[in-house]
Amino acid sequence: MRLRFRIPLSFAVGALLILMAGICGIVVLNGAVAKFENNVLHHVAGGKKGAEIAADFSVAIQEWKNVLLRGKDPANLDKFGR
């Protein structure tokens, strides 16, 4: 094969290899981002659930405190608020 054909052919093969490596890298990167997103969403959901439980617990504590201080009489609860 003549040098006249080898040089463009070698550049074309090199460009094709670079293109294939880039596509492979993008596919691997997308998989890593999807896995990371799944892990992050799992931890965020756990944090939200924990905050929700803490808020519900503080409301329950406040209600118990109201009952202990003001009794079970609904008139006192309405009079002094919750």
C-alpha cells in the first residue's frame, strides 16, 4: 500500500478509535451517574423520613404536655390553645 493511502487511513482509524473510546466513556459515565443518583435519593428519602418522624414525635410530645398541664377538659384546651 502506498504512503498516499496509509496516512489518511491511519488518521481515519485513529479518529474512529477516539470516537469509540468517547462513546464508551459516556456510557460508563451515565451508568455511574445513575448509580450515584440512586444512592443519593435513597439517603435523601431516609433523611426526609427521619425528619418526618421527629416532627410527628415533637407534636405528640406537645399534645401530651398540653393534656398533662391542662387536663382532658376540651374547654380548657380550647381556652388556652394548643
